[in-house]
Amino acid sequence: MGHNTTDTSRGTPRVKAPQRVPGYLFMAVAVSLLSASLLAAGPAVLQMSVEPIAAARGGVQRVDAPPLGFSSLLACARRQGAAIPVAHRGRADASQPENSASGIVAALRAETRVIELDLRRTRDEVLFLHHDDTLARTTGLAGAAGSASWRVLSATYLTHDDGQTAGERPLKLADAFSIASHDAYLLLDLKDDSATVSAVAATVNAGWQDRTAFIVYSVPQARAVRHALPGALIALGAN
């Protein structure tokens, strides 16, 4: 990965001149604050709208992301009107499986430092990366996403978008933190109910707390995140 570009006189990231984006899709994240009354005395709750943008459109500004807090990164981008590339479903492009180790590595090599990961919980309470409500599309297994044990999941292989088997296994959240670099930011999409939050909080160690944000789908989920990780950035998603 390239070196961070920082204006040391002000301590804020510089925005590179408009340039063509590498050949992958990303989401331009537009953030606006919701009413603080939604979560009284809680963290800022963000309304996030995401729009896929093809690299062919080009001319998009991006922000180099030094190891600042997530909120500082968003504030900088908002102030300067810059787009933040996000690796959707934990990958740089469709040549890697969704939510995979190779996808995270490819995204970081492409200098996409904000990585969105979909989070599920196995039958035996292991947090793993998976998008769908069912397992079939990306693992070939039958049943709901939370119906298998980690022993079963860890013995299967991920599949590509075309159904071909990939040479890697499903990934635990703890392993994703290990793979991501020290200057990455993780956007965790909490697909399961509020009970998942306490397990997530135990996994998000002190070194990652200010560089992890959460997508939730209900006010109870948001309150659970606020209780477990005070000060966390929370985005309200829509199914």
C-alpha cells in the first residue's frame, strides 16, 4: 500500500487530485446526521445512502486514510466533498469471493481502506462473514445462514459468483481483523439480531474501536451497539 498523504501543518488528510479509479466497483458513501433524539445521549447515528459507481465514470476524488478515527475520516471527506471508496461485501471486485480473505487483501492492495463486511453468527455462536439469509449461494451448503456449526462451515469452500469453487474457506470476524492492515477501516453490516452485538464488541479490540463502524437495521440494534461500544459510529440501513 502507498504511503499516507497528510498535511502535517493541519493534521488532516489531503485529497488527491481527481483521478481515474482502479478497475473495481466501489460505493460512494454519502453521510448525513439524523436527529440526536433517536438515541438519546448515544453516539451519532448516521443515515447512509450508497450508490454503486463504475470505475469507467472516472474522475472521482478519494481521500487517503491515515490511522485516524472513522468519524474523523468521514468529517474530512464531507468537508472536502470527496468520495470514500468502500470495498462492498469485503472484496475489490468479482474475481474474489464475497467476504473473503483474498477479497480483503485485494481491496487493500487497491488502496481501498474502508472495507464493508457482512456479519452472521453460526449455530454455535461463532461470528463469520456472510451476506445472504441462506448459505447456498456462496458456500454450497443447505439451510439458513445461522443453521450450521463453525466446524461444518470451516470445512467447506467459498464459491465465486459463477458458482465455481474458490480455494478458500469462510472467514471468521476475528481473522478479518488480523488480515486487515493497521490503517484500514471496517464497516460491519450486522445481519443478525441484537444478540450478535455483545459478541462483536468482544471481538472489536481496543486497537480497532475507533476504526470500526456498524450498519444496523433497527433502533434496538443501534441501542445494543451503543451500550456495548459507547461512541461507536452507527449507520441505519434499509432492507
